[in-house]
Amino acid sequence: GAGPANLDQHWNFDPGGEQNVNLPERKFVELATVTTQKWSANDTAKMHNSLRAKCAPLGANAVILKSSGIDNDGKFWASGVAIRYKD
């Protein structure tokens, strides 16, 4: 199977910005919903790596973050879906 390093990045990560999700042009199926919370801006790369590590074993080719924001404690959150390409 694909290792975490092989996961495509379709991150839409602009807290407080426009939620224009960068969808892949290939057809895909959604495998799982993903949610992250309580992380700081300095931990963005760590959060992406964690999502890769958790989603790759599901057979995911990419993760699409559909929404993101900042909680009352000033920590970031994000949610989206792990996907697998149909072709």
C-alpha cells in the first residue's frame, strides 16, 4: 500500500480565509472524515504529517481539508475527508 509520504496534499488551509477547497481533478471516493483540533500555527507541518500517518493505512491517496478555524483558546482546528482515487 501507499506509505504516508505518497499521500497527495489537497490542503485547503487558510484559517479565517476563503474556503476554496482545492479538489483533485481525478474522480475519488471519500473513505473517512478527519478532524484535528488544539494545535498551534507552528505545528501545521506536524498536523499534516499526523493526518498522513493516520490516513495512508486506510488506503487514502489524499486528504482534503474542507474547513478550518481557531477556537476560543487561540488553537487551530481543521476538518475534512480522506479520499482514494477511483482510477
